[in-house]
Amino acid sequence: MAAWTVQLRPRARRALRQLGTEARESVAAVIDDLTADPRPSGASALKGHRPYLRVRVGDYRVIYAVDDAAQVIRVAAIGHRREVYRNLDL
């Protein structure tokens, strides 16, 4: 089985850079794990935004979409659970 490719939107890349060291490492590890399993057991559908999924990483959330045909995971947003759902422009 081929590994999946991960693409981060500029907004997600910027958010990842702004996280603290420990949080950044945890989120990066989860994103790396998505290449092996794009729909892990902790992932759930994002209500109101059909193709998007979310995965919890402590107090942070990673919002992403899976393109099965191209085997690409597109990370749309990364942020604290309180703020990540506000003003989603997916």
C-alpha cells in the first residue's frame, strides 16, 4: 500500500509554525501518522462541512480532507479547540 501525500494550506502551515514546541511536535506526529492511515479511529466527520474530517490532538484540532483518487490528504486548518471552528473558510 502506497503512502499518502500530505498538503498543508498556507493557513494551516502558519498555524503549525505558531504553536509551542510540544504542541507542534504532537500535531506534526499526528499529521505524519495520517500518511499511513488517513481515517484513524479518532477521526470524525466535521458537521456542516461534508468532506472534511477532524482529529483531536490534546487541546488542538487538525481539520483535513481526504482525496482517495489522488491519495492526497489536504490539511485545511490547525488550531486550538476553542478557536479552530470559528471563521472556517473551507
